[in-house]
Amino acid sequence: MSASVMQGYRHTQNGPWSVLLYGFGALMLVVAALALETPLWFLPVILAISGTMMLVFGTSFQRLTVSDDGDALLVAFGPLPLFRKRVRYEDIRSVEPARTTLLDGWGIHMSLRGGWVWNISGRDCVLIRHGGTTWLGTDDVSNLVAFLKSKAPAVSQS
């Protein structure tokens, strides 16, 4: 590996949305407990399941970590790592600073402009074309772009 290739990128960005998910989850569990005596037997079950899912998603979407994983870029929400993505450096064709739209929002979903959005907070992102398109939200755009340009063979040659 040449000396010009950067080593060991790792950046974690925290998001505020987990607090809302924790609050809604706890509220649903309290309402489920209060609804145990209702004649609608399914209501507390639905509320308890929904509340538990909110707590799990809150733990899953508390932060977004982007890191070097040897031959690929690893993108992982956490601390409960239910949602992860690997983009191999050899598949990356272009990298550029960009901004998501208000409609793109946060989380993991398809963008109206094409490709997948992975974002936890803010609108700054890195647009990665790699056989697909990923809008990767980050508050460390310039360092991530520089790192990816140093690691992706097709990008560093262009």
C-alpha cells in the first residue's frame, strides 16, 4: 500500500431522534399497562409491541458511525447494530460533497433523486456512486471525501 493512502478513518455522529423514539416508546408502554383492563384485549398488545419497537429503533438510530473496514467503507447505525452497509472501495466510481433535500430527511430510505439516503442529522452528505448511489450524511464531509478519494482506485485516478 502506498504512503499516500490514508489509513484508519472512523467518525461517529450522534442524532437527536433517538430521544423522541425513547419517549414515544415509553409512553406507549405506559398506555399499554393502563389499557390492560379494557375490553379490547388486542389494544394493550399492539401498544406494547409498538412501544418495544420504538425503544429498539431508538437504540438503533442513536448514532451513525462511518469507518474503514479494510477493503470497504462500513456505515453502521447504533449502538444496537441492526442497520449496516458496506461499500467496497473498488466499486466506488465517484465521490463528491453534496446536500440532501428537506424531503430526503433522516434514516435509511430511497431518495427522490435516486439512490439510498443514510443520514442521522443535518443535510451535509457525501454522494458516493458505486454501482448504486448512496447519499451518506455526515458532519465530516471534507475528511470523508479526502479519505474515500485516497482509498478508491477509480476515484483517485480521475
